[in-house]
Amino acid sequence: MNFKKYLENKKNIIDKTLDEYLPPEEKAPSIIHKAMRYSVFGGGKRIRPIFTLATAELFGREAESVLRAACGIELIHTFSLIHDDLPCIDNDDFRRGKPSNHKVFGEAIALLAGDALLVSGFDLIIKNSEVKEIKKQSILKLIKETSFYIGTENMLGGQVEDITAKNEDITKEDLVNLYMKKTAALICLSIRAGAILSGANQRQLKALTKYGENIGLAFQIIDDMLDIMQDQRDMGKPTYANKYGIKESKSESERLIGEAKDYLRIFNQKADTLKSLADYLLTRKK
Ligand code: GRG
């Protein structure tokens, strides 16, 4: 199967799982289920759950065996986007070219839809324990990891730094640290999830974590470049591309992706899909 087909195929099974899991729009209280579905099916790339599935496959597992946990992480990602767009945080009227959740449903419902998706994310990870070959202990470990990677030491803390950072005085080290928390943490979690549920040993988990950190950091630097190239630059915000320019952002993201792939050496050609996913990030247009 070529790589484009691989991405398409995985996206389809992720969409199907999410659709079967989420309450239907008409179920009461209908407005929140509509709001949740609006953002979950709003055109996301599904890159985080695809990382989880591809990592499980690296260990010879079927993608299906970790599908629910992977989708749980996608719900948590969607929650973070809805809250990120709220007037009290980034105040963005648009997400993926469409009106953001609060523009359609109002602030109160958007806030609650985000909360509901966070809760549902954990629920879906727990539901993965129903898969026969998955050890219950590994689900507990993943729940603990998820709390850590989205908590105040990681995603949530990164978001706090993001809204308080001042463009003029942030150093490169602090900006990279902020990106590691705000963006790389959840991407890293999605890779670790596939490894933990597939019984990875410490050496394998360490290599995949380094891969995930590099990928996650590159992802945010590329995201900033895309914002500039698509004329969506926020001048009030310190971003890598705003501060250091497109040329340096490009070479730094290429360096990080190259290093990420080097960490996969211990898996030989079994890691080819994860290497292709790393390369794909450099060419993505959205
Ligand atoms: C309460 C744990 C908690 C978190 C709330 C709002 C928030 C704190 C964190 C948000 C952090 C954030 C929005 C980071 C940006 C990461 C990023 C580049 C998102 C875009 O990801 P894509 O391109 O999105 O994968 P798609 O549209 O493909 O789904």
C-alpha cells in the first residue's frame, strides 16, 4: 500500500470509530452533542491517532488493537482546539477555514463541549481495555501518562506560557520549551500510547519518546511557517517563524525530522511507516 493510501485508510477507520462512539446529534441534550461532533468531524488530519496506530504496527500489532485509545487522544486534541479558540484564550473566529466552535454554538456550549470531549477521551482510552490482547496494566499506565502529558507540566502548562509570553523578551530556549509542552507533549503521548499498549521495553520506549519529541517540536515550527505562508500570522505572538524567519525555521524543522528518524535505527525497516510519517510533516500544506 502506498503511503497516501495508508493515511487515507487509517483516517477512515479513525472516523468510523469516532462516529460510532460519540452520541448522535439528536440525543439529548442535543446542542452539546452537535457541538462535539462539529469539531470532531471538522476536517482534522488525525495525525495523532495515526501515530498511535503506526507505532502499534511497528510492534507487529494490528492497528485495531489500539484504535480506541488512539481515538481517545484525538478527542483530547479536539477539546484543546475548542478551548484554544475561545475569546478568553486565543480568540480565534475560524478553525480549519470554518467558524470556530464558539462562533457557531456560543461560548458556554463550546466550553462545555470541550470539557465533554476531555472526559470522553479518557473514557475511550479505558474502553480499549476490552481488547483481549491488551494488558489491563498497560491501560492504567496510559491513563497516568495521559494525565501527565496534558497536565500543567505539559500541554496545559505550555498553553499558560503561550498566553503570557511576551514577544520581545522570550529566549529561543524558552520558546522551544513552550513548544515542547504545548504541542510536542500530546504528539509524544500519541506515540508512547501505541508503544505502551503493545508492550514496548524501556529501550524501545526511550527511542520512540525521543522520536516523538523531535516530531512534535518540528510540527509546531512547521505550523508557524504555514500560518505565515497562508497569511494567518499573529504578530502579537512569539512564534519561531516570526522571530527567526522562514529560512531558519525550515532548516531547523528538517534537522529535527532527520534526528527523529535516526532515533528509529534500533527498529530497522520495521519503522519505515514512522519514517514516512516524519517526512510527511515536512511536506504537509495544512
Ligand atoms: C485543559 C489540558 C487542558 C488544555 C487546555 C487550550 C489548551 C489548554 C491547549 C491547546 C494547545 C494547542 C492548541 C496547541 C496547538 C497545537 C497545534 C499545532 C494544533 C493543530 O494541530 P493539527 O494541525 O490539527 O494536527 P488538525 O486540524 O489536523 O486536527
